[in-house]
Amino acid sequence: MSGVRVRRPGLWVAGAVAAGVLAVGASGCSGGGSGEGVGEGPSKAANREAPTAPGNPAPAAPRLDPRGVPAEAYTRWGLAKPLAPAPASPDRTPVLKPSGPPVVLDRVKTNDKVVFLTYDDGAEKDPEFVKMVGDLKLPISMFLTHSVAGSDYGHFKKLRDAGNGTIQNHTTGHANLRTLPYEAQRKQICDQQDRLAAHFGARPTLFRPPYGNYNDATVRAAGTCGVKALVLWRESMQIHNMQYAEGKRLKPGDIVLAHFRGPAELKGSTITEMTTRMLRRIQDQGFTVARLEDYL
Ligand SMILES: [Zn+2]
């Protein structure tokens, strides 16, 4: 199998170093004396290099959970337990219409205990987040603004490909669209559709107006650019906690807003730390994450 990296003995006590190894199935999840994750049969690489004590089984390929993620990855990214798999058959009624103006939504009607992760703007481009999204196979919908994300669309391509993500539209310049006439709104939306299609090979179907501000002209303008839905949100992830639209609980089908922000905006926290906290809030309430586009 190509891609199996040789791991020097001792390296894998440093959790961060093992990150890139897991994806290719050669991580030693029996490490640390936990005895977990052994049993799928030894890998060749592990046999060759592992300095196992007499009587210890050689490290085996990691046991994957139903989401295809090794349990160790959840631990490494600060989660106490695995994320539950999203239902194989989503409970949904089709939301998007083949023609006509786009729909506006901030949640999806479903009985599944799922919520949807969306990340906005694109200023922060942290390579650790690519690892996290890949390790945990996070389905994230990324709403990109050209003026901040455009300096490195390659980063977002990696993010899309690492997990189960999609690239969506958040205007060229993060304008408050309600203050602009129809044609100017159309330019903010359509120009970004064209750019994202050119860079990512697919024309977005979803659009998020900056600040959640829109009017009838926005809906019409977005429709002419091929947008099928204006996507707002029910919860907004802050540095440590979520702000809820109502009550203090997630509801099935809620869309959760987060941002590509770094330590300067998160009071020293990284985007991966913020995401860990968000995932904990989601797990603590008995929810898991699903791909928004699978429910539309
Ligand atoms: Zn924004």
C-alpha cells in the first residue's frame, strides 16, 4: 500500500506527529499501554519497525468507527467519544427547487439528531485545521468571501478534499447587501460564483449573505447567478460557547455558523480548539454532524 510512512520509534507519543499517519492506516493504536484497537491483523510496516516487547502484539491497523475514523483521532482532537454516524438515509424532504427563486433557510426540517457545520469568510488558513477536518472526516460547508479567502483558495481545496466539504458563496467583498441596489448586489454574488467555479470546478448552489442581511433584491439577484438557497443559521459558535436562536438547545436540522478565525480574533484560541469546543457542545446534546447538502 502506497503512502504508509515509516514511523520512528518513540515519535508517536507526541500526538501531533501521528496526525498524518492515521489516514493511511498505519498508526499504532495499541500504544500507550491502552491495549485498544488491536485485532485487525498486523501491518507489514508495523512488523518491520515496531520495537515491541516480548509477548506484546504488534501494532495493528487502527479500528475504524462507522464514520471511518479511528477512535484515537477523536481523543487526539480533544473529544471524549466518537461522533455518532449520520443516518445513512437522511430524514428529509427535498428543499431545493429545480427552478424559480432560491429558498431561504436557517435549518432543515428533519427528525434526525444532526446539525450542520458552516464556516464563513476565509481569513484564517490554518494547516492544522486541514488535519483535523481530514482526521475526523468533518462535513463542512465553507462560505468563502473572495477578498479574504482569495489569497489562497488552494487551502480551501485541501479542506474540501480532506473531509467531506463543499465550497459555497459569501460574496466578493463581504458587502452589506441590504445597502446596495440590485445590480451591485448581483455583482457581489455572481462574480464570486464565477470565481469559485473557476477555482474549484463546481458552481456553488448555496449563498450566505454577509451579516445575514438580505432583501428581495438579494434573493432575485442570487437566483440569476444559479444560487438555489440562501443559507442563514440558527446557532453561532463563539470562542467557547454557542449562541442559540431560541432556548439553549440545538434542534434537529439546525445550521451552525462558525468562522475561519485565528488566535488574533479568538483571544488566543485556534480554529481547531474552537471547533473541538463546538463538537463537544454538539455531542453533549446528543447530536452529531451531517453534510448540509445531503439534507437539501
Ligand atoms: Zn461573513
